[in-house]
Amino acid sequence: MPLSRRTLFGTLLTAAAAVAGRKAGGKRTARVPIRPPGAVPEGAFQSKCVRCFQCGEVCPTNCIQFRGFEDGLAEAMTPEIRPREQGCIACMACTEVCPSGALQPIEASDPVILTTVNMGVARLNKDMCYSWVEPARTCGVCYRACPFPGVAMSIEVWERPVVHPDQCIGCGLCEQACIHLPQAIRVLPTRRDA
């Protein structure tokens, strides 16, 4: 299989980071990434991911970004989702192209996604949410953005959202859609230790 320019560039950058990381001591940040669907536990993910960028290339919404060198050598060029920029539509295309097994294939059907995908969980700050704080104002944008309305998130009177953590896959579409700044709803990454 011929190397694409993007893969070759990524390989060269990773090699340069390895050299720079050894000289600088490989400083690492504490920010935990939200990995794409199907990601294996974190320790295994870092060793299995070959930084080929295929998951990002196949993503139809460009929600998969790649971590930088400021995140540490082990994290450099690994995929993550940044919900405030773009949430995941759970198409599972990224899980089908991963050549290394860092992302396990997942069938793109709602029952399978709901029982298999666990990227993170949405947390609602009721003190910031327009529907919860201002009785005369309703919003409901996060509920309408949820790919599993009535399952991962329900809505009460005055369009007050209620997150069901056991059903939330952490796609981030609610965070992306939230009209409150800063967002009243945030997706926290799932702890996926080896």
C-alpha cells in the first residue's frame, strides 16, 4: 500500500516529536481526551494507534481532530473529539477503517451503538441552562441535537433537559448545539483505563 502524503507527513512529525520529546523531557498535560467510538482502553489505545489519520479522513463531519505535541509524546497525533467544535454523528465510519485495532469495528445500528459506544457522558449545569434558570424562557436545543432523544436525554416541562448517563454515548452534539456561553452542557470523557 503506497504512503499518502498525509501519512508520510504524520510519520515525520511523530519522529520529530520523539526527538524533541526526549530532549525536553516529554512534558505531558492532564487533559483527558474524548476518543472516537470503538476506542480500546487508553493504555492499549496509545500503543495500538499508528497515527495513520484514516479515522479523521473518513469522518463525514470532521469531528475527529488530532492531539498536538503539547499533549505529550505518547498522545501526539492520536485522534480525539472536541465536542464544542464538532460533535460525533455516530456513523461508525471511523471504526471500519482503523488498520491497527485501536478503534474496534461497531455496527452502525442504534441498539448496537447504545450498548457499545462509550466516549463520554453529558453533564448538565442546571444553574446555567436557560430552560432551568429562566421560567419564561425555554430552549431545548440540546434535546433536539441528541441522536437518541427520549433515550439518552429526555425533556420535561418548559423544555428542561434531563441526561440519562447510562444511555448517553458522549457524542457531544448537545454541547456543540448549546446556545449558552459557556455551554450549560458539557461532555466529560469516559475513563477508559487499560
